[in-house]
Amino acid sequence: MSENGKLRVGLLLGDMQVCAWVYRMVEILQRSDYASVELLVVDGGAESAKDGTFKRLIRRGRNLFPILVNKALDMAERKLVERNARLPDAFALKDLSPLVPDVPMMMVRPERTKVSDYFSKTDLEAIEAYHLDVLVRVGFRILRGGILSVARYGVWSYHHGDNAVNRGGPAGYWEVVEGWPETGSMLQILCEDIDNGTVLYRSWSCTQETVTDNRSNLYWKSLFFLPRSLERLYRLGEEAFFRQVEADNPPLNLYSRRLFTQPGRRERVAHISRRTVRKLRDKYANKLWFDQWFLLYHLGEEGWGAFWRYKPILPPTDRFWADPFPVYEDGKYYLFLEEFLFDRQKGHIALMEMDEEGNHGAPVPILERPYHLSYPFVFQHKGVYYMVPESAENRTVDLYRCAAFPHRWEYQRTLLDGVKAVDATLHWQEGRWWMFVNIAESEEASSCDELFLFHTADLLQGEWIPHPSNPVISDVKRARPAGRLFREGGRLYRPSQNCAHRYGYGFQISEVLKLEEQDYKERVVTTAVPEWQPGLLATHTFNRVHRLSVIDAQQRRRF
């Protein structure tokens, strides 16, 4: 560690001109209280990031015909299938120098084989003199030899892709082209066998519509893996940290799929053609149809687990209804829900009343703000009803108190501030309140992927303490909350959204195995997907109270 007690980090760079996601990662490290960048090792034999592939190949005297064909394919791909990319470019180049003005820099020229880089003994000794805890690879090619062990905890490197299903590359490309619902990524400690490094962090996100967005989403999200892992190493200490790492790494790691490589020209033509047809089909279908969320319910003690039994409640065509949270009071059901008006493109909280026979009226608005509201998590505390609606657009998690049940609600306090947080779900257990909430730590990242956990002893005045393992889940298939936690047969269960395939595609029910201040564990026990009737696209909320079970679903309707 450095003199100030922080972990000493070295960066293995291809150039001082780095991608925006790398710049952001280093920025986080330099502001942290757990790590500091102590050395920059720059690949003196690498092509400058300022030089594009086209310039490099011409400089090398390559045949211009394949170069021009590839350029034409690049242009066709951008114009036909990639032009609706929405996310900021994770690969825009930025000069790293202002972030590390006083950090020593070494320029090295490794010995190169066909795909690997080996450092000379002189360079290894020079690096070793800095007594680094971790070397981070964001440049160079495949590393072999002494460089892998010159830092105390080795070389940490990203693999942008799920190495259980997709080894090779390009990162984020094949998932889109092949239509895979999710895109994996991980941080690992490198070893001589590149396929069997120790995994420090693993996550999955929803595959985006375009390769451009999928790659940017992948890199914006994964940049946080390194800071999180370094902070955990710093807080837990070496022994406890690597004990957890060992427990999370399976003893066997088989791979039975092909090695994915850069697509050839014929493959690219086929991919571009297929994706263009799909894009045109969707474009014209959207002129005839629209997607609408609606409610489904079941009344009865039995049969609530079979969704084909549920009865629909359809909204008018100018809006959708979603995120139903029922309350049972004085022999009547009160369904709090999100009502979203298409012409306003903003949601508010509405209330629908239902009797024991399923008779119900139309929803009436009960809580509206200048910003979007949804997911009205309603609960009772000391005989008083409270609500925590989603207000991510306001970058807050707010608590409201019911002044006159069920229609009048008053702001009580802000529980979390300055966060892009969605679907906060509270749970009381053994003298503490727990908050399950998805948070996107940057504006570029998805809010569907990572579940954060907080706790407090005092709902109305207490500080919400973050769990040391945050995010406790980093998986688009089961992170985002999908309703209240509930008990069944003495066990505690948590509904969570499966946002692979598309937002809110389905939901999981997981058993909570450990809910402690230092540990959290759960396991998926059952899964719901929108297949019980034709035409369904998604289902993403589940709640039960008394005899009423209620979910939401999405379907296509004609304009």
C-alpha cells in the first residue's frame, strides 16, 4: 500500500489517449480513499489511438480493395442499422494526462509473438520497484510471463462478454447479431491460461438494439467493476476478500461453443441485411400497433400461481396501467398503480378500488408531481400508511405519509438524494428497515442491472446505511425489484424483474437466504414469463394481499 494507506495501482495502457470509459474509471480511482494510481506503463510498440485502422493499413502498404470494402460495410451498417444509437460514446478519446499529472510513466516495448506480449527482465524489475498492489490492463495484447505476477495481487483485466457462452470477440457484437437476450461482462485476474483466470466480478445486462449502444452500455456499466473490487479489497482485507472470491469461482469451467472472431465480409453483409429487414419490419409495425401495460388479478386462496386463471383489466388506448400495489382495508381492496398518459409522456400514481367479488371502478389520480412517478410501494408502519413511489427523474427516493386514507398523501422526507434509483422496496425485519433499490451509478448505465441494499433502524429520521457488498446483485435477469417481499411457508421471498430480452420481460421469485448487515444471499426458486396467452410481451410486477393476487402485463394493441 502507499504511504497514505491506499492500494497502489498501476495502469497498463496502449496510449495516453484513452477511451471515455477508461478516463471515467481512473477519475473514480483518483478521487477515492482506497486506491491511488502510482505508475503508468505505456505500450511503446502499439499503434497510436489517434490513428484509425484505415490510416494504419495504408501506411503498411496493404491492398486497398478489402480496405475499401470494409469501409463501405462500416458506412452501410451506420446508415442502415446503427443510426438510432442513443447512448453517449464510451469510446470517444480523451487525454488521460490531466488526471495523472504527477504519476510516473514508463514506456515499454514488449517482445511480441503472434497474439501475446512478454515484458523484458529490465522492464519487470523497473515495475517491481514501485511495489504495486494491482496492475490494471486497459492496453497491450494477451499478457504472458513475469508481468502477471509483478504486482502483489496480479494483473486485473476486463473481459467484455460472458466467457461461459462467448469467448473471443468483438465485444458486444455477436450478442446483438445473434439476438441473445443478455450480454455478460467480468473482471478477472489474469493467468497464463487466459480462459481460466480468477473472476473478481461478473455481471449481465440487457442486449441493446444496436451494436453501438450495446458496446457503449457494456463498457459504461463495467467501468465500475474495478473501483468496487478495489474498495472491497481495501475494506475487507486480503484474507476475507479472496475467501469471498474463491467461494464465487466454480471449480470447473467448461466451454463448448465456438471461438467467436471478427466477422468476415460475407458474414457482415448477411448480418446487415438481416438486421435492416428486422428494423424496417418493426418501424412499420409501430405505425399500426402500440405496446400497452394492463392489470390482471385473481381472487381466492388457491390457484394464484397459475396466471392463465387471472382476469384482465384493460385501460383506454390513451394510457397504460402498471406496477399494481394492493392494500386490504375494511373489506375492500385498494390498488395503487402507475397511470401513464401517452400524450403527456409522464406517469402519476392512481388508485383503483375493488370489492371481494372483483368489481372495480376506474382509477383516480392521487399523487402527481412535475416529474414522472411510478411503482407506488405502499406499506404500513405503526398504524399509518406510507408510500415510496419511484421518482428517478427527480434523482430522489422520497417517503410520503397518508394524511387521509386512501386519497391524500403528503411528503414526509427524502430517504436517498442525488441518485438515479428505481423501484425502491422496503422490508421490516428484526428491528431494522431494509431498502432494496436498483441504482445506475452513471447516467450512461442501465437502471435494470444492479440491486443495492440499505438499512436503518428509524424509518422517519434514520440514516440509510449502504450494504458493504453493494451492489448485492449485478444481473439484469434478477436485480430490479418487482413487488413486495412476502412470506410463504415460513420462508421469505423477493420478486425481481427479468429485464433480459426487453425491459420488464418477466419476473423471478427468489428465496432470501441471508439478510444481514454484512451479508446478503438469495436463490431463484421460480420464474414467470409472458407465455400463458398469445400476444403477451412482458410481465414485471407481482403482489398479493388477503385473497387478491395482482400482476401487470404488456401486449400490442391497434391504434
